[in-house]
Amino acid sequence: MGIGLTAVTDIYDNIYNEDIGEWVFTPQTITGTLTDFTIDLSFGAAGVAADYVINNVGIFDCDGDGKKDSAVDVAKKSVDSVLKDMFNW
């Protein structure tokens, strides 16, 4: 769904001319649309990959259970530990 919305937005932003209220198909508007979509899609894919790594790839064992924890796990366990120390839970 996100890819579809990105495509529609890129098409509208590049090809629809709000000043005259018409769709303008020129080599420049089509090239602009393709460029924007390619870049948007690339960054979207990089975001998905980064999200996967941050949430799923073990960095180091921060709690001594013998399993490497992800960056998200490390952050959660660190904040939890600080809060427990602050409030003596």
C-alpha cells in the first residue's frame, strides 16, 4: 500500500500542474516521476532492511542469558533496568 501511495504522490507531484489544472506529460515530467519513485523506493527498502537489523540481529549479550540481543532489546533492557533502579521495583 505504501508503495502505491508513493507512486501516486510522485506522479501527481511531477505531472499534474496545479497552476493550469492539467496533467502535463513531457520528457521532463516523466523523468522527474521515475527519478522520484526510484529514490523513494530505494530509501523505503533501506528503511525496511534497517528496521530488520535493528530489531532482529544480535549485537551482544546484555543480560547474561547466553543469547545475543538486538539493538532494540538492548535499549529496552537498559531503560527497564534504569527505571527499576530509580523506583526500586
